[in-house]
Amino acid sequence: MLPETKRKAFTLSFLSGLSEPIGAIIGYLLLMQFMSPLVFGIVFAAVAGIMVFISIDELLPAAQEYGEHHLSIYGLVGGMGVMALSLLMFI
């Protein structure tokens, strides 16, 4: 049997983990009448834009603060290249 604090931590982390699949179901129910390749492209572009913004706005300044900021920029550009190449391979 888990102690009370561990049980509470497990319960809260489990409930937090449920937010993603529940959000996916709600999003699907809201968008299913509009589903088309164009809508998928728009949604994926918006998500990609958010991820790039977070990378550039939050992570790169943190890397510069701790030094070796050139390596993080190389990693960012390299990661974008790998993702673009993998997307082209799946088409």
C-alpha cells in the first residue's frame, strides 16, 4: 500500500496525464465535421509554429545563459532539417 503523499502524487499525475487524450477527443468532436487534408495542414502548421516559437523564445535564451549557445542553434537547425527530411520521406 502506498503512503498517502505518494498516492496523492500518483493520482494527481494520472489526472494530469488524462488531459491530453481528453483534449484530443474534444478536439476531434469539435473538428470532425470540418476534417479535410486542408484542416489537418492548418492544425499541424499551427502546432509546429507554437513549438518553434517556444524553442526560439524560451530555450535558446536559456542555452545562451548557460553557455554553448552556438551548439543549441546548430541543434535547432539540424533538428528542423531532420524533421523536414522525415516528412519528405513519408510523402
